[in-house]
Amino acid sequence: MKRIFFCLSLVILTAVYAAGQKKFVYGSNAEAGQYVHVNGISLYYEIYGSGHPLLIMHGNGGSIYDLRNQIKEFAKYYKVVAVDSRAQGLSTDSDQELSFSLMASDMDQLLDSLKIDSAYVLGWSDGAIIGLELALKYPAKVAKLIADGANFVPDSTALPADMIRDMKNTTFAKLDSASQRNIIMHSHFPQRAGIIYDKLNRLDLYHPNFTIEQLNSIETPTLVMAGDHDIIIDTHTLKLFHSLPNAELCIIPGASHGLLLERPALANEIILKFLQRPFKEIR
């Protein structure tokens, strides 16, 4: 998710912990969780189910928990590898600046450590951008890609101008003390919470920067998804779809950037059909 969903994710996660309604929480399950050392950090992941591997990646400021509806459903059919991207969830951070290229390298090394040569990939928002990077730089690793709520450039053709302006004017130091305390309190690494907040903000402010030629070169069968009220501008989503040579387009009605939370049954049904049937080029 983009920054505007960060606080919402934290509130939901806290509520579930407090309610104690489950024996475990996706994203904090000691039985399923493991770490792998990649690119100078410890990357946290959880594995559920069996079958063909399905790598699942959350959005900016989120965690594995954000994709709980997808993990639960797709673990019936696949070996789901759900990951906390670096500096988020339970994964650690380093002094390196965040980039989608670096994060794709993290995922490539994770798959290598699990001896996975090829996987289906489902990414939401920033996770979808990482998926595009994987398909571009490590094409053999991505059998099919579902890119939900992805932008391929960070300018006003992709994101609302007021959102970009707010991101430029927002740093951890400029937040009020109550907001700062809230971010620190909910961080797994409170001593670095302010640093991580600013790094995640800069990530979406200055990245990604795919060229049309790069997108044209991605041959991975891809399902481009978005909500009909997505924060990603609809014409940008359409341009992404047209720029990928082997793509299908799905716009979910009555949904925003958080469609995987808002319309999980419909989204999961469409994703499952895309994964289970052979990709067919339509002319």
C-alpha cells in the first residue's frame, strides 16, 4: 500500500492482537516464520500450503498480515511464500537506501535459498512494483505475475499531484509528536522508526522509473489489477497494461487501492483463474 494506508494497517493489526481471536496472526506466526540473510539484512518470511510456489508481497509500510485473505485462500492450492520486505514488518533494515531493484534482489536471493527456480508472484502496490522488477531482471524466476495497484513512474501521470506534494513536504521530523510516538510504538525496530519512515517515503517519491522499452521487454504473463477508485490514476494503469506484451487487465468495481482487503473473494477468484489456466494471447 501507499503511505496513506500505513496507519490503517497498524490499527487493524493491533486490534487483531488485542482481540485474540486467532491462535496465530499471519506475519507473526512462530511456527511458519523463518529468516534468511540477504544483501546485508535478515528477511522474514512465512510458508503455508504446498504445490507450485506463490510468492506474495505487501505494499509500502505494510507487512505479511496485509495479505492474510490471499494467504489463507491460496495456501489451499499453492506453496505460499509470504514475505516482509526489507525495513518492514519483521525484516531488518540496513544503511542502504531503499530501491525496488534492491528489494527485487532480496526476493531473488530468498527464492534461491528455498531452491525455487520459478514461482508465481502476487504483489500489491510496492509489492507489485517489486514483482515487475523481478520479471524484468530475473525473468526465469517469475512464471506468472499479478501486479495489483502498481505504478511504473512516480510522477503526476501515475499519482495524484496533491499526494506527491504531501510526500515531498512530509518527513518524520515534521510530524507532530503524537504521530511520531504512534509510529515508534508500532515499529518492530523503534530506534530506527524515524529513519525507516523517511526511507519508505523517499522510495515512493522517487521510484520506480521503468522505461516503456523495459516494460515492453517483460514477457511474463501478467495480470494487471486495480480498483476503479484506485489511488493509481486509471490511465496510468491502462498504459502499464498496454506496455506489457503478455498482459491481462482487471479493474475491480467498488474498490480503492486496498482492493485485496475490500473485495478479497472477487479478487481471489479472478487471481486463481489467471493462475490455473494457460495464458492465451488475444488479438
